[in-house]
Amino acid sequence: MHDLLIKNGRVIDPESNTDAQRHVAVDNGKISVIEDIWGSKLHGACEIDATGLIVSPGFIDLHAHGQDTENYKVQAMDGVTTALELEIGTADVDQWYDIRKNKTPINFGVSSGHIPARISVMEDGFSLIPSKDAAHRPANTQELKHILETIRVGLNRGGLAVGFGLQYTPAASRTEIIEAFKIASEFSAPCHVHIRGMGNPPNKGNKLGAIESLQEVIANAAITGAPLHVVHISSVGLSVTEKLLEIIQDARVNGLDVTTECYPYSAGMTLIESAIFDKGWQENLGVTYENLLWPSTGETLNENSFTKYRSQGGMVVVNFIPESSMIASVTSHLTSIATDGWLKNSKGHPRTSGSYSKLLSEYVRKNKTMTLMDAIRKSSLMPAQRLEGRAPDFLRKGRIKLGADADLCIFDPVRIIDNSTYSNPSAASTGFKYVFVNGVPLVTEGILKGNLFPGKPARAPII
């Protein structure tokens, strides 16, 4: 008699390339038995008949800014069992984990972040993205020492990676970033980097495009030996996304540990007060005011409303990724899927609540440009593999195998669909019948249980 028995499901495990009907038993939050359905005598205190349904590892989102219950719940309805804030991160790893202990529906984790370290040292405060000194002023010798020490302490305390948003901190020198990469290398911690420039700006002069910006961080990885993960490749690559993917592939062929990610949408979202919208933003991004959407009201911006909202601050949706670049990134064998998601009071970007169901419904079922195995691999195994060298906990995630964490999805491949839109970005996906986090049924018959908090910290070893 097992705690849980999932019977007759089509089990898809990307690590072993298993795609077969199996029974899966769970005990004490771990997968304890995987067995052929014929002649099985397994029993469970709770039994679920998954005939006609897919049983997959739970999805791991490497890039989730909305680290609160509102966001965790909508992500759970999209098959996410682990949500990680690795691009921005935090300046106080212990506090970040303590705040969420025993209070989260899904698993959670964070990086030791260069941006929040800069903010804590240079602005004496906290915001997701800087708009004052931490963005626009070079660090002096003493400040740089404190920034690097903050990053080091965060890794000592189990931060999963080192996060960078170089486009948001244009005043951070090349030397400062290399020194931070060196610290990451000491801990075998991947550097999750939003590169300095975007696309291929016309008449750029001394302005950086995406190709030069990617070369900077690949050089840093080669110099220091730090693993590198380039975030949202299509929303920095824009028209040169395919060239960036080619560069990453060549770097990998030549022995560098470089990975990347994307989301399946042609619009991004960021803070309007950030350095991205400093003077020259229209030329740099290749957009105008009419490409900007203010999520909280649904309005398209003009010069006056842009000025107003930039002074007050907040999230803005930017329509700027060419469809061909988005498709190239999603279908590339190099990319894992990560949302870059954040909702606040139900407003934001639909990628937060719809990325994984959109992948399964649009790319697998409708367009048939991706196999179900590959979609699940991009959403579970590849993110786990990115982190397992730093955090052994991830050797038990992203797989269906004996001893693995029972973070599991059971979904209907015919009915799975994303319902979130730019006007209703928090609409829950349809088709995930069950989502288990550490063996606990967080979603049952497509309904989220709002009073359960089985999420556990995903954390590197504490020194």
C-alpha cells in the first residue's frame, strides 16, 4: 500500500526517453515504484486513474519574478512545481528563503543577485530594478568591494546562481562584472545574465547590440570558468536572435558551459522607469510609444502617458520581438522555457500563467513543430540540469525515476490550452488535471486547492 498510486498514465520522462504506459507510486513525497501496468498488484491510499492522460515531471521555471502566492498559484495551474528568481535574485538570501518557509504552494529558490547587491550598497534600499545610482553611476573601490562581498555571502548561504541584469546597470564596468563572474566560478554557480544590449540598432556607433553583448559574457565565462545562462534570448536578440543561437551553439561545441532560455510570446515586459527607457530607447529597441501597453489600464501609450508613467514607475508591456525570432528561439534545441513572469493584482503579462500550456497546445498539438517529449524536456529536465552542478537537489527534479521528488503533472494533451491574454493575463490554463508538489495534490481535477503549502526551498548547500 503506497501513499499515492497514479495508474495507467502515459509516462513521459525526458531523461530516460521513456514514453510508455506505466503505474507510478509515491511515498513520503518521493517516487517509489515505476511499473508496467500488466500484472501489477500495486495499491495506493489515494489512487488516480490517468488513462488517456500524460504523466510528466513538474515544470521548473528558471526565471520567475513574481515570487508570491498570487503568482505561485497561477503558475501551478500551468504545470509549474518549482519557480526560481535567478535573473535579479536577492541581496539577502537567508531572509528571502525565511520569508517563504512553509508558506508557498510550489517550490521556490533564488540567486545571489548583482542588481540587488548594487542597490543595497549604492542606494540603501530595495527595488526590483534600479533607476538611480545603482543603474547610472560607476561603483567606487569601496562600493565594489561591498557589492562583491554581498554576492559571495549570498552564495555561501545557498543562493542557486549569480543573477545579472546588465542592461539595467549600464554603469557597471566590464571589470566589475568579470570580478562577479570569478566569484560565481569559485562556487560552480551559473551566471544568469540579461546582456547589455538588444538587437542590432541602426547607426549604433558606440551603442552595443546583442551580438557584442553576448560576446562580452561568453568572454567572461571563458576567462573565469563560470557557467553561463543567457536569459530570454529572443527578447534581447530581436532580429539577430538566430545569430545569437548560432554563437551559443559554437561556444558549446568549443567546450564552454553556455545555456539559454526563452518564452513563447512576441512581447516582453519590464519596468518603465528602468535604464532601458533612457534617452535613445526608441532607436535602441526599434519601437515607438504605440508599441507600449500599460497593463493596469490596457491603454497604448503616447508621449504624454509615457512621461507620466515613467515618473511614477511600473510594469510596461513592449511589443518588439519579431515572430520569426520568437519561433526560432522556442523551437531551438538550445533553449529551455522560462516565463520571466510577474503578476501584480492580476495585471501583467500572460506569459506568467500561460507559457507552458501555450507551448503544449500551440507548438506540440496545433502546429506540430515540436514533439511532446521535447516540450517536456525544455520545461523540466533542461532547467534541472542547468542547476544540478550547483545544487544537488535538482538531480531529483525534472525526472520521473525512483527516488525523484514527486513533483508531477497529469494533463490532457487534447484539452491543454492557455487562456491568459494581455487583457486578462491571470486567466488560468485548462488541461492540467493534477499537479503534485512533493507528493501533495495541489491541483485536483483541474481545481487548485488554495489552502495547501507543500512548496519547499530549492537551495544550494549552505557553507
